[in-house]
Amino acid sequence: MNSGETRITTDATAAKDGPMRSPRRPGQTLACGWCGSAVLVPARGRTPKWCSSSCRHRAWELTRAAASGRAAVQVVDRVIEVDRLVTVVEEVPVRAVPQGAGWPAALAQLVTQVDGGRVYDRDLPALAKGLQDVIDALGRRPGWRRRPR
């Protein structure tokens, strides 16, 4: 690429070039390739291999000696940990609508909540209308008569 050219990266070229790099953690450290001391990883730029220029120079000397056959080179692999966002889907149990013999117990809980003041006053008109609709539906049910107390 010439110095005057500009390279535009799209999603297709990014996928072709390889995976995108993940963000680095603040304060992340690596071991020096020569002496093993901690090297602070910067937020951007190249990942450092050595803690100082003297370690870099010693590694260069060893590589040069290995190329001439005078010394063996020790390869150092490093593991770089990267934090990734993981989405967890959690199922929340939903209370099922009572059916059949479950209705009397559900209505008894409603009575307890209304008597104890656990239902807001603003919700009482809608609750009364809903209960009146239930009574009307019972009246329309053939074969069922409202039994007096």
C-alpha cells in the first residue's frame, strides 16, 4: 500500500482479514520474554514482549547466536487473557392462571389481599368490574344456579 492510499475496512474485509481484536483490560500484565518480570500492557498498540531494551537486546543476541549455530533458542509462549461480554438467558418462572379447582384458592388469596389493604385503591374499580363480569358469566352458565347463603 502506498503512503498516499487510504484503506477502508468493511465488515466483509474485516471477516476476511481475521477476527477483530478484543479490548484489553486496564492494568493487564504479561511476563517478559527474557527475564520473566511483569510488563504492563498498554491500552493500544503492539503487545510488548520485553520489559526493557536490555532484555530485548539479550534476546536479539541469543537469536543471532542461534542463527549461527552457537546457541539454542528457547521459544516462550504467552497466554493473554481478554474479558468478553457474555449474554446469559435466564428463564423466569411465570405464575400460571389457575384452572378448575385452583380458582377458589386464588380467590381466597385475593380476599386476603383486599382485606389486608394489599390492593391499591386505584385498582379497586377495575377489580370490582372484573368480579361483576365473573358473576354475570356464572349467571349465564346453564345448569348452575346461584345458591343463597
